[in-house]
Amino acid sequence: MAAKMPEALYSCEVCGLDGLTDDDLRSHMLFAHIEGTTSCPFCDLGDISPEEMVHHVNSAHLDYLSPQDETFDDTLIVTNGFGDHILIASPLRKALVNNKVLDNHVPVITVENDNDNYNANLSPSHSKGGENSNQGSPDRAQLSLNLNQLDRRDRLMSPCVRSPLLDARVTLCPICGMKEPSPAKLEEHVNRAHFDLMSPSFPAVTPQEEVIFTCPVCMKQFECSPDLELHVNIEHKDILSPAKSDVVTPVESEDSDIGVCPVCSRAGFGSHNDLAAHIDTHFSRKSSIVTPDDGGWERRLVTDLEKQEKEVQRMREQQEFSLLRAQYGMDNEGNFSQQSLSNMQRAVYAGEMTVADYYERQIELKVAEKNGVDDGHSCTKGLLGPIRAVSEGGIVKGTYLCTTVDHYGSTYGDRGWGCGYRNIQMLLSSLQHHTGYYARLFSGPNLMPSISQIQKLIEQAWRNGFDLQGCEQLGGKLSNTRKWIGATEVVTLLSSFRIRCQLIDCHRPTGADGTHPELFRWCLEYFSKPAEFKPPIYLQHQGHSRTVIGVEQLGGNEGGIRLLVLDPSHAPTQVAQLLHTHTAPAAMRLLRKPLSSMRAKQYQMVVVVGLIETEQEYQQSKILQASTRIPKD
């Protein structure tokens, strides 16, 4: 069922009463304004005679009315509130005419006494609740006084009704006093000169008076002058604009006809052929020699473009270099201690560490940094026995491991950049179980150097003349930085303690699919060869380093090799799973690396092969070079 439309509400334009329905408005008009009452349409004055009301309106509210096609004569139209218009002859009007009050042609409103109680305050639109019932104060055409009804003008202009003053009247502008015999022209004057918004801008044009307005520039026709004015201001503003000069010199007209170069905006060409030949020089593939007098601007343009390209390239390289320095810790931002405190605070916020543990670790960190000894929180010992037990059996034909090793994982202070230092600690954890290596490296039992201490030891080796090229690349400084280190820094550190190392360079893949089968065979040969003491291998590739602790030789149809690798990026909790029987088989996936998983373009390996006994050998070890290349070509 359709919703019922809300009933429209109206307001009385005479007294301002609003919220009335159509029937209520009619009743209000009848009882409040028609039956014997006369009230002012502009103020609250009421209960006076019609003659007094006419005098009140003409004296108090005449300025409110604007001239609008008024014809002043001795006849006045008054409505009775229901749309019936009656011509009334006014003696008062005639008297005023005789007294020459009409010299300035001020309209006078008068009403005779009548028995029908005609009211000069209503119009049909008001009594019937028309569209303009809510528009506020009406204009002359809407007022109930009906001073300018159209039918009145038609009757006055007809032969049967004509006023003797019609042909001799002269109307004054109520604002500036201009005299104008035609009310229509006076109305146009008021609207154009004084912006009277309460009356139309132009008088109504009858079909017999239709006028066509033609544009003086393009001869386009319009029905009214505002449209023509708008057309001229928009379409022909360049012609009528005083900002442009109408006088064009011969040189300017000639340049405008020929045009300018679209590449360099050069002007002043003698002909179109000269302009075309000049444009071709911008796109010519052949280089031309430009003399200082001819085409010097072209040389400057090319030079400026080259400078801009070089500057853009320099800025791009500088940005990439800055990112690369930050990636490898070369930006000198932060160190091990600062990163440790910052990451431990984040761990407390994330609920991974209690506040008590935070302060305890903070004290341990300060002590370790002061003494240069690792705090041992990332160390996992006793791994080789469980690894051998889990590895042997199944498809594994043989398992070959190093003598001993402990796992050192990254902590809060070196996460993201400390893999090289942690692999050095894994290698040292194996060497400290050999009497000869232990005497060269350590001054006390189980004193594993911290990362900060290892940085200082490498700097000391540089000062003693080891690997001057690597020292220059790293700026000669590692302490209090997050700089990455690689295989050459491991050789530098061990050689400074008179430990002989072998640097093996796997400079390209030896497999068809980008793998390194010869590297795997070399590792199998190293770990399977009988020896009294066999340390692990330091393995370096682009962006990361790990420690190879052994190999698995597979039997059956596979017949392949798997490396067993300890990764410093693995947390101690992950590596500790190898110590438990029920979790060790699953944890072996962290260590096993088949051939297909080692696809870096290049690898470097550091292998400890003995002690440096002579001074000559010690001096030769200061110059680093790869003793073995895989493959040998």
C-alpha cells in the first residue's frame, strides 16, 4: 500500500501566520482579513478605515514598492480577495490630481466605501495558498493591492477605457530622479542602474514586439540581450580585451606565421624551410662540429643535458651505496651493546622476556663487554654424539663428523650481521680442545672471546700488517660497529695467532643446474680422511656464512652426499632439539643440506690445517691468497 503523501502547509502573507493547511488558510483569510477588516500588508497596523489604510500605505511604505509597468490615472483596481477585479473611480485621486500632487508622479492608493467589504490586502495567490506563499515579503506583482494587474493595462490601453493623463505623464526615478515617460523604460533603468531585485530586468515582450539580437562579430542571433552579452564576453573576449595590442609589428607577425622550434623554443627563422632544417639538427644521428659563432646554444644544451644525466646517475649510485653500506653495517650506526639493549626492550614489550630477566641480562652484558668474554647464552654443547646416533642407519651409508664443536647462535645484539663472528666462535670451540691450538689462542680455560673482543683482535691483526687490502675496504675499524666480516677476516685472525689456514675458493658452479658437486666431494674427502684432530670448516657465501661439521654419504640408488651444517641464525632452542631422542630426527632437517640446496654462485671455505712454526711462514701469511681453487681452471 502506497504511503500517503504529507499535506502541504502554507503561511499567510498578510499576518505571517504559518503551519496552515489549505482549508485552514482559506478560513483564516475569510475571518481574519476579509470580513470587514483592513490591515496593512507591511506592518501590524489594523482596525482602521480603508481611507486611513490607503493614506498609511502611501505615506509609510511607498519606498517598499518599485515601479513595474504602472499606469497612473484616475482609476484604481482593487480586489475583493477572490480574484474579482473592480475599477473604482476615486474622488480623492482626482482631488490630488487637481492639486498637482502628480507632478512627481507618486502613486496614490485609495478605496471608496463599499458595502461588500472589499479588502485591499488580498490577492488570489494569497487566498489560495499559491507557490509564493512561503517566499517572505512579496514584490509589487504579488501584493494584494494589485496596483499593476496585466488585465488592467490591457483595459486601459483599449479604445473604450483611456485616461486623459495617459499621454501626458512623465515618471521620475524614485532613486536618482531621472525623468522617463515610459514606465517600461523606467523599470529597465531601475533594474540596470540600481539593481532592483524585486522586479524583472526587462519588460514583458509581446509577440508583436519580438526582437532578435545579432552578435556584431560572428553574426550569431540571440533572443535576448543578456545571452548576447554573455556570448560576446566568452567567445570574443580576446578581440575585445584591452590587454592585447592591436598593433603588430612586421617582425612579430612574421615570427608568428613561421613559428618557433618545438625543441629549444628558438624563434626568428627566415622561412619555414629554415625552421624545418633547424628541427632536423636536433634529431640528426651524425655528430656535427659546432663553431662558437654558429649553434653555440646547441652545444650548451647538449652539455647541460649531459651534466643533468651525470648528476642523476651520481645521486642514484650514492643512494645505492648508502643502502649497501647500511646492509653490511658500514654506516657506523649502532654496535653490539646498543642493539642488545634495544632488542631486549622490544622483547619485554612483546612479552618474550620479563623485566627481571631484562635487568639480569643487562648486567651480564656489561660484565661480558668489560671482560671481553662471551656470556654463553647462545651456546649449545654436546651435539656431535646425538647427531651421529640419529644420522647412522637408513639410507645413510656413512657419517663423517669433525672432532668436536659447539653451536653459537645469534642473540639480541648481533641479529642480522653477526654470523661471521658466531662461526669464528664455533671454530674456536673446536680448536680449544686441541693442545697446540689452545696454547696459541687462549690464556685460560673456556674463555670464549665475545664479538666485541673478536673485533678488537682483528683490528690488532690489521695493525700488525695482515690483510692490508681488507683493512682498507673495511675502513680499518670494526669495534663499536655492525660491519660484516667474511672468510678473509677469519684467515687474518687465525694467522695472527700463528695458526695455518687454507683458503679454498669455489669461484663458479661445477654442476649443470648451478650446483657445486666438486665442493661436496672435496668436503667428503676432507672429513672421511683419517686424522687425529679434525676441526670444522668455515663456509662463506654471498650475504651469509655457516659452519660445516660433517657429511653424510648416502647409499642405495641415490649415492649422493649431504653436508651437515650448523647455522648461527638458528636459535639455541631449535638446536637444543638435537639433544633429545624424540625431537632429534625432526631437528636433523636444520643440519642436512643436499646438493640441490647449495646454489650460490660462489663459495669460500676456511680450513685449519696446522700451526705456523717459522717466522718466514708467519710473514708470508700476512698476504692472503687462495691456495686452492675449485674448479682449478
